[in-house]
Amino acid sequence: METTTKRTYKRIEAIELEESFNLKKHTLYKYELAELYDVDVKTMVTWMDLFIEKLERLGYHKHMKKLTPRMVRCIVEHLGEP
């Protein structure tokens, strides 16, 4: 059985192989985005707290596991490309 990390990397690799890959157009789990930034989820959430109001306007709440493309776009705009 594959570990979560292996599955995550396979999914991320598949996304990266797309011809017109654009991170801001994908729905990602918080842990997947954290892995792209090479941090744990707790650190990612701490960073997100810096612009939480903007994320909440996009429908974010702290118990969400999946981030919409608009939320991912907002995070990447604030933190830069991973």
C-alpha cells in the first residue's frame, strides 16, 4: 500500500507534466500545497493566517481540507511560487 506522501508526489508529478501547468488552476489539499512549499501543514496554516480575511472571503474556513483554485491562487500570490 502506498503512503500518502507517495500518492501526493505522483499526483503532483502528473499535474506538473501537463503542457500548460498552472498551479493556480488546481484544487489541492492543504497537505499537498504544504509539501510543494516543503513545510508541514501547521506551518502552511500559520502562513495563511497572515491573509486569512482574504481567504475567508473566498469561502475558506479552518476545517477545510481542500483548497479551491481561487484559494490556491490567493496563497501563491501572497507566498510566491513554491
